[in-house]
Amino acid sequence: MNRIEITEVLQTVPLFKELTSNELNEIVNIAQYRQYKKGSHVFMQDDPLENVYFIYQGKVKIYKNDVNGKEQIVTVQKDGDMFPHVGFFRKGNYPAYALVIENTKAVVISISHFENVLLQQPQVSIKLFRVMGEKIVDLQNRLEAQILNNTYEQIIKLIMRLCNTDGQKMPDGKIMITTQFTNKDLANMIGTTRETVSRTLTKLKKKDIVEVDEKGNIMVDFESLEEELFI
């Protein structure tokens, strides 16, 4: 990947959306290109926090293990996404595991080099904090959903969020979730059981709100799903 391609990748990243061409060039100067094979880890939980990653093509699952060894999926990152989100603004270790679930091409930026850019270009810091504020609001909404909603509502809101982040509109108006998640994956995202997710999906299938094709792709009637929250 050459300099022009790296620039094109970083231009798609929401974190850098407010930067001018000259400001973005400062980031491109310290960026590197790397490839990762499916099944490998980009980093392990508690490894020293050294780099931040921007996906050009592929998918990476971010997950944690609790004290009992149970996996909890934080998110699945795809084309254009950055991880870890706290990378540029905290010290210490990586807060989770990053597992490559599809062969992935990524742009990598060293945190120490990035900090030097911020010291030289303080206006970049201000613009980045604006964008990070939007991410904080999203995380607050997700936390609120876990606190205020019952499990059935949490699963519905999770499916709605996946429609927005991983969804593709189909000719019939339904939304197909392009990343394949098992019931266990969905359960691990909100801290419930696979059986609970299975029962909820069965209920939604009976109402013709959700369907699963032979490949395991989930199709969603989004409007009907949203209405389900208010029944």
C-alpha cells in the first residue's frame, strides 16, 4: 500500500473527518501498512498499548474474558473502523483481545509518534476530541440500554445497532446483517445466554420480523423491530 492509498484509508476514518489535507498528511507520515491472517491476534489483552489500527479491508473481533474465562464480545470492527478507541488517549495496556475473523489489511499508527504530531499540531487535538465526544455518546446509549432495558429489549436494540453498523438494505426493504454472528456471539455482546438469544430470535421469526437464511445471514424488518420496543 502506497502513500496515496494510506491517505485514502485515513480519509474514511470518522476520527479524522475534520482534518485538513495538510493536517492529515502529518498523520500519513507516521502510518504503516500491515496484513493479518484470519485466526491470528492483532494484540492480546494486557499487552503494552503501542499502536492504533485502522481497517482498510477485513474484520476484527474485539473481546474480553471475565474472571471465569467467559468471553464477552465488545464489538466487531470492519472496513474504515479504528481500534482500540481509547488508544490515542490512555496509557497502559490493551483493554481487550483483537482476533482477526477475516483476512485483514490495516493502517497502523504508533501512539508515541502520534503524540508528537499532537504536540506540534494542537489544533488536531481539538478536532479529534470533538469526534471522540460522539463516540462517548454512543457508548453511553449502549450502557443505558443495559441498565434500563430487560433482556428482550436489549437483544432488540442490539439487532438494531447491528443493522446500522453491519447492515445492507435488500431489494425487499429488509436489512441483512452482513457479518455472521452466532447466537453465542450475540449473547456475549450483552452478557446474556445463548438460549435466551435463541428464544428471542424464535419469537421474532414467528412474528416475521427476523429471518435467517441457509447461510446464517440475519434479515431484519427494521421498522417492525423498532415497533416491538413499544408493545
